[in-house]
Amino acid sequence: MKEGTSKPKGVKNWDDAAQVTKAVKRDGFLLKNASEKLRGDAGVVTKAVQTDGAALQHADLSGILRGNRKVALTAVRQDGEALEFVPSDLRSDREVRQNMQLAQYPA
């Protein structure tokens, strides 16, 4: 788990989709600073996990996006350890596990 990532100077409104998307493209873990609404936005969360798979832990509090297969695959492709934040029903998914292994042990 990443610690100590600070809020970037360019983001004045963590409820502004454009500003947050730009920030998470640079550092996906900044998703933790986004408003609850944007942590539930599939586009913002996908951009975040493309940059840092562990950002999945900061996705929507309801767990809907964490359980979204496409979002989960994107996260574990980027960082195999993101599997920790994927719901148990998807952890056993063959493709999710293969992508986790590929991220951890690249050829």
C-alpha cells in the first residue's frame, strides 16, 4: 500500500471530473482525495487504476466498481497486488488471476 501521496497543486476542486481525471492520470493513488461521487465514476476510477492498480482500494464505498470485472482486470494488470482489493467472487476468476500473475512476474 502506498503512503504519503499528497494532493497536487493543480487540483482545486476534488469534485471536478476534469481536474481529478488529469490528476489520477499522473498518479492513480490520488483517487483517495476525490469526492465520493468521483470515486464512484467508472471513467475516473479506470484512469486511476491504469496508473496505479492499488488505487482500486479508494474506489466507490459501495464496492460496485471494485466488483466490476473490467475495472478489476485493469487494476490487477497494472499491479498484481491490487487483487487484495478485488471482491472474493472475482478473485477466483481465471482471467483476473492470470493478469495478476503476469503483473507480478512479467516475461
